[in-house]
Amino acid sequence: MIQGLADSLEILKTLEMVFPSQDPLDRADFNAVEYINTLFPTEQSLANIDEVVNNIRLKIRRLDDNIRTVVRGQTNVGQDGRQALEEAQKAIQQLFGKIKDIKDKAEKSEQMVKEITRDIKQLDHAKRHLTTSITTLNHLHMLAGGVDSLEAMTRKRQYGEVANLLQGVVNVLEHFQKYMGIPQIRQLSERVKAAQSELGTQILADFEETFPAQGSKVAWLDKIDRRYAWIKRQLVDYEEKYGRMFPEEWCMTERIAVEFCHITRTELAKLMRNRAREIEVKLLLFAIQRTTNFEGLLAKRFSGYTLNDGPAKKPEMPLEPTNPFLEDEDSGPEKDEDLDRPKKPKAPDNPFHGIVSKCFEPHLYVYIESQDKNLGELIDRFVADFRAQGPPKSGTDEGGAVLPSCADLFVYYKKCMVQCSQLSTGEPMIALTTIFQKYLREYAWKILSGNLPKTSTNSGGLTISSLLKEKEGSEVAKFTMEELCLICSILSTAEYCLATTQQLEEKLKEKGYLKQYPALGSGPGCCM
């Protein structure tokens, strides 16, 4: 109950706040006695009581009318509510209908947008294909016209115009790599390749015709120095006129020189193969000497990096600031005996060694045969000199000394070895060693064993091995003083030959010849 009263007071306060009123009748703490005392504060005021009562009755009637109006109005609220609910339901149905229509229209719009987008994509593809077709057609037109012009300019030798046109045609042809299955495109590509090949052949022919090279491929060995004089003149002229036309790192001068060396080696090999019977020793040595001199000249001027297959690098500066090709070709006429004089060993860092002189190696048999003949004549001369001069005299410095002919033999052989090592380290070296073995045996038999004194007990004569052995119970042969001097001299010479040949074998081992060529394993000393 107390809770209900509190709620009623709370409601009244809320109503006062919502509907404020100054009428004491509307107050929550209304007191009838106080209100009457307010209306009639004095006895004199009671004279107006009828008027006050009438006013109150008027208010009562007004309140009754208001209450009646409100009550009557509430009788139509249910019907109005149902009507409002029906109208709301109809509005909701209409709203759902409109939403469905909007959804349908949205789906139709989406479908329409898809169709429009598909059409736009098709138009884009069509535009791209059309652009590609037009571009390809233009390239095809340029390619066809360029190939025709290229062939015409090639026939007219208009190389300046061809240089620019060819690069453009090649660039345009790259766009047709994926269309090479089309016969017409493949035919144009083949025409371009044929034009390039024809240009290369034609330009080379024009160069060969333009640059003077009369007799450069048919000159014999006696004119070999003219080959090298010609290329030196050409290289000097090239550097003066065309050296600045190419980048320095291309090393065009060196490439020209190397190509000349390859061509010269091929042509010389062909010439010597066809005219092998005309090759003489002095002519061969002359050609080899001039060729090795030219190879040394190349090593002074060029770095030799173009001979390698590795990536190009900037060549080092030449060893000399001046161009060696400008030097005099011949410092003076060479004598025939200079050809047989031992040359200095080649520099180990000469990259051009053998680039031309390699062609002479198959014909070094001429040199070997000549040395065979010379060694044979030398042995015969030693025999003749020994017979003419007689054995060494007793009581002189010659008694027991090494025969001079032995030193001459080894000096000649060493000279031949040095010469041959400069020409080749292959089969010719083996052949020369074999020849020396043969003549060292002849020297041992003809000069040494053949001149030992004979004894009465051995009619066949003494041998070196029999002198070195002492047989028990045998009589000791008696020799004259001259014969003893001769025997001592022969033994000293044999010992010298053995020691020298062993030294030669050691030299061959140091150079690696015995390891590289097992046929030399026995060495020249095996004959001893």
C-alpha cells in the first residue's frame, strides 16, 4: 500500500512537470478547508457564496463534458486501430511489392551491365586485334619493301645505304619470329639471310680486289720476306687511314695480323706440299728464320689476347712506344753461314710463336736428312784426319788427351739440338737424337775401337772392353810408349763421350723431352 502511494505521488509529480497548473484543485496536497477559507476569508465574503457556488458548478459541468467527450472518443479507438493496422499491412505489402520490383529491376540492370561489359570487352579485343593486324601489316609492308631494296642495293654495291637498311630489316624481321610457319614470311626471312650472305661474300671479294695482294699466295720460300714486308706496309697504312674507325678494344690491327698469319700458314703448307722436292735446307732455314723474326715482331707490337677464346679484355700497351712495323725490314744481308748459327731461344711468353712457323714442321725431315749427311761427312773427315795426322805423340801434350774430333762432334750436335728445339720439339727431335746415336756408334767404332793397337796374342785387335778387363793366367800385352799414349787417349775420349752424353740426357730430362717422348728414354748415351 505504501508502495502504491509512493507510485501515485511519483505519477502526480510527473503530471505536474508535463502539465503545469496554478489551480489549487490540481495540487497533490489539496486541503478543502484551506481552499474554502481562501474563498471566504471573512464573514462579509459569504455574501458572494451563490456566485462562487455557480462558478464551481460551471466547472463541474465543464469537467463532466470533457470526461464524456473523452469516454465517447475512446469507443472509436479499437475500430480506428484495426483500420490503421489494415492500412499498415497494406502499406507493408505495397512496400514488399516495390522492393521486389526494385530487386527485379536491379537484376535486370546487372544483367544489362554484364552484357554491356561483355560487349565492351569484345570491342577491346577487337580493337587490340585490329591494332595488331594493322601494325603487323605495316611491318610486313616494310619488310617486303626493305628486302627488295636490300637486294637492289646489294647488286649496286651501295654499302653505305645497305648498312642502315639491313639493321632496320633485321629489327622488323624479329617481329615475325612467331609467324615463321607462314610460307611467305619464311620466304622473306630466307631472302634476308641470302642477302646477308651475299653481302659478306661480296664485301670480302671487294676488299680482296681493292687491297693489293698480287702474288701474296703463290710466292715461293725465297720470297717469304716479301710477304712479311707487304703485311707490315698494309698494317701501317691501315692504322693511319682506318685505325680510328673502330673502337680500340676491338684490336682490329691485331686481328688483321692474326688472320694474315693463319692464311699464310695455310698457303705455305699447301705450297710446300706441292713443291716438296724443291725444298732445300738453306732455303728452309732461311724461311724459318724470317718467319720466327716476324713472329717476334708481332709479340713486340701486340698482346696476343685475340688468340684466346676467352672474353675480350683491353690489351696492354706495347712493349715499345714506337711501331715496330715502321722499322727497317732487313738490318743487312744475311750470310749463308748465319743460317746455321744457333739462334737465341724463343721467349717463353711469345704468344705468336708457331702461328706461322708451325707449317714448316712436316718438312723438317729435309733438315734431318741434311744433318744425317753432314754427320756422315764429319765422321769421314775425322777418320781421314786421324789417318793423316797419326796417333798422338808420346812426350807431348797430346799423349793421353781427349781427341779434338770428339769435342767437334759434340759441339756440332749441340748446335743441331738447339736449332731443332727452336723449330720443333716433336718427331724431328726424336729423329735427330736417333741419328746422333748412329754416328756416335760409328765414331766409337771407326775412331776409337778401330784405331786401338793390335797385339800378337790377339790378331783381331784390342777392344775397349778387353782393355778394362784383366784375365787371370793370361799374359799382359806389351805396348810401346806411343801405343800406350794412343790407348790412353782413346780411353779418355771414350770417357769424355760417356760423360757428355749423360749430361745431354740430363738436359733432355730437364726439358721434359724424355717424359713427353719415351722413344728418347735411352738417350744418345746408350751407344756407349
